[in-house]
Amino acid sequence: MTNTVALVTGASSGIGEATARKLQSLGYTVYGAARRTERLKKLSAEGIRAVAMDVTDEASMTAGIAKIIAEAGRIDVLVNNAGYGSYGALEDVDIDEGRRQFEVNVFGAMRLTQLVLPHMRAQRSGTIVNITSMGGKLHTPLGGWYHGTKFALEALSDCLRMEVAPFGIDVVVIEPGGIATEWGAIAADHVEATSGTGPYAAQAKAVASSLRSEANANRNSPPSVIADAIAKAVTARRPRTRYAVGFGAKPLIAARGILSDRQYDALIARATGLPRN
């Protein structure tokens, strides 16, 4: 793996941090990106190269890719992991916040992809890994903006996979299930702040409780499960197009494919504890 180079966004915690460490253990030269490099000090101490990068800022992304090419001369793996969950009733979420959710989760990932593709095409090789979610295949209440970004990223990944295949570039989607990170608690805070009062308050209370319960659940998979799946994908001669991994991912995606819309809605409403009509 000498001189094999990977960039992991959102590397300051959770899935990104675990992935950066995993790829380094396989011999990759790893660049870990985050908005605030002070949060990357632990990784830097382990030899992972910190890059200050805000995926909503063009200059930041352009400078980050230029830095990697100048130092390493190539880029072999891009892991688009940076993202967050903006929860709240569609009616309540400020439209600027809706735009920001897409800017971070979708447009940031796609702009970075645009920036690395010329280098991968020149190499005639590379792997782009997009972290979506089981939430890119199914929906939950008060998560419309978040799910919208993940559904979009799934579709973009499918189109991209076909476009870049002639250049020897692979595109892989990772669909995490329940993962033991701070994501659920942050989303719970967000839904309460956005829809905790007003007509959707009862739903917001139920969803926040469910998110916090999931965030603290012992059954959730550790971030290393996702890192292992990413490692498997980027080292495979012919990786799968999708890896659904982590607690609940495979059965819930399968259930969504079998159940009607109304049946699925009822299942999720019961699981979330939504108030009934």
C-alpha cells in the first residue's frame, strides 16, 4: 500500500475517525479532514495528516485537494463522510437550514468528488465511497430534509458509478444502520429546538425520545463496523456497489422493500411511539 492515498472527511469523530485509523492500519497515507483541525490532534499524533476543510466552502475544498496532490502526488480513495442530521417537521425547518442540510450532505460531497476525479482519471484508478445511511432507502417522521439528502446521494452515486467505470474508478455506497455515535443525540436536540412547540410538538417529543434511546442503545454497532466495511470495499478487486452494515440496516431495508407505504408508515409510527390520530 506504499504511496496509496486516502482522504476521509468528517474525520474528527465517529465513523470518520474510525475509518481514518483503519485505512492507516492497512498502509494508506491518510488525510483526515474536518472544519476545526484542533479536533484532529489525536489522529495527527498517530501519523494521520490533518486537513482543515469545510465542505460548504469552495476555497477550503480546493485548497485541501491541492495540498494533498502537492504532498502525495495522487489520491486513491475519497470517503465522503461529513454530514449531519437536520430533524424537524418539514413545515418548521427554516428553508435556509434545509439548504444547509443539502449543502453539507450532498453538494459538499459532490463538489469534492468533482475535485478528485481529474486526478483519479489520470491515474486510471480510484474509489469514491459515499456514506449514505439506511435512511437513504427508508424514511422516518420529522426527518424529511435529512432523508432527502441521503436519497439524493444514493441516486447521484448510482449515476456516477456508471459515468466513471470506463476510467477504472469504483463508486461505493455505505448504508450504516444504528451506530454508536453522537449523531442521534444531536438530531434529538435539533428536532426539539425546531418542532418542540407548536402543532408538531407531540411528534417531536416522540421522535426525540426515540433518537436518544437509539443513541444510548447497547445494541448499536460501533463505528469500527463501518470502517471495516469501507476497508473491505476499497481493497476489493471488484467491490460491491452497496454495503448495508450496522444494527438494523439489512432487515429494515428489506422490510421497506416488502411492505406497502401504509404498512411501513404504521410500523415506523409504532416503533417511534408517535401519537395516534
